[in-house]
Amino acid sequence: MVTHSDQAADEAETNFLTDTDRLVFLMEEVTRRLRRTFDTSFEQFGLTRTQWRALAYLYRTPGMTQTELARELELERASVGQAIDRLEELSLVERRSAVNDRRVWHIHLMPAAVELLPKLRTEADAVYGHLLAGTDIDELGRLSAMLAAMQDNLGRN
């Protein structure tokens, strides 16, 4: 026999997660799946999503320091250092010491990275195309504006 308290407990469980919870959980799940999809797609190049992002930022802003790159990627310096180490092993980047401060290292793309970037761009675009399939330009514009507002609400750091 189901009692009133059993029904109340079931109702509380059912109503515990709000629509906002479901939205935030969905955004987190999309991010996780995107990371996994990127990592799978970029395996053929021996790269991860983080390494692709690092190369893209270094292409846009040559000579960034590890600290600057970590800030852009929103990762810890140590994690970025590991990514840079791997990119160095692949002869895709090199560290050059700063002229005025030998403790500071600037990271530069090597010719092999510049040659590889168009292939990476194509692969990234394929992942994005898969992610955004079925959405129209107006929806994407609204989504982009909403996500930017959320980012501002939380602060960039």
C-alpha cells in the first residue's frame, strides 16, 4: 500500500531537479561530448582538443608566453606546459627565451605546424558541422549571444 508520505517522497524526488538544473547539466554534457569527439577526430594527428586550441591561439597570436596561453585556454600553467611539451616533441612548436628575461619563454609555431593547420582547420570544421547540424544561422546567433551573456554574468575568470 502506498502511503501519503511515500507519494510525497516520490514527488519531491521528481521535482528536485529544476529546469535550470537540466539546462546546465545539458550544457555540461554537450561540452564533455564535444571534447571526446574532438579528441577522437584529432587522434589521427596525434593531438588533443587542448593542443589544437593551443596551436590555433599561437597562430592568431605568435610568441605568446605559457602564462598568456594558459589564460586564453583557461587552464592551469602546468597543464598547458604538458601540452606544449607534447607539441614540442611533435616538432610543432618551439620555446624561445625572452631577450630581456631569460625566465620567460615565448612559444612559436614551427613550419610543420603551419603546414598542418589547414588539415586541423578542416577537421575542426567537420566536428563543428556535426555539432551544429540542424540549426539555422539565426538560432546560432541567439545561442552565441546567450552564452556570451552567461560568460559575462560569471566573469571571464
